[in-house]
Amino acid sequence: MIGSDAVSLTGGTATFANKNVGNAKTVTATGLSLSGAAAGNYQLASTSTTTTANITAKNLTVSGVTANTRIYDGTTTATLNVGSAALVGGVSGDDLTLNTGSVAGSFADRNVARPRR
């Protein structure tokens, strides 16, 4: 642009090559145009361009896991109830499975909780 010409890049849609997590993924912008009082004095060489960007993993949380009450046995081992376990924060359409087959838990210490007075 020359001097104080009022020209802006507007419009367009940017799209990643795919939805998967990764670094330096190709992003294509299309439908770009010029606007502003001096836009008629300029012409875009292309109405599309490419660049790169990252897609980072989305955090999921697990809800609905509880520890079963037990009698003191001198250990910190806890048996977990995973019957209501669920993944929270997934993206609609993604196939997510929570594998609870090898879940393990432990109490913070081996001591019996005493009622507060």
C-alpha cells in the first residue's frame, strides 16, 4: 500500500487440512478480498493463501468414579466403583472409549478417619 491509503484484507475462510492434532499443519485461506476507500487502486495477486498452524490435544476429564468404603486392613488400597464413569469434554462425533478394566486407586494414607468433635 502507498502512504495512508485505506485498504483492508477482508472476508475469507481458513481451513486446516484435517482435524487431527499435530504441529505445522497446513491451513488454507480462501475467498480473500480487499475493502476500504482505496481498495479499487489495488488488486490481490491471489484470493487464497496457505500458512501453517498447530492443533493441540483437547483435555478430557473422567467423572463418576467413587471409592468404595472398606474395613481397615493396614493398606492404602482402594476398590473403585466405575459403573457410572464417563468421559467429559469430548467432541461430538468423535468415538471415545473409557477403558476401566485396569483402573486402580489408593487412599491418601492407611489410617481410619476419626469423627471430628
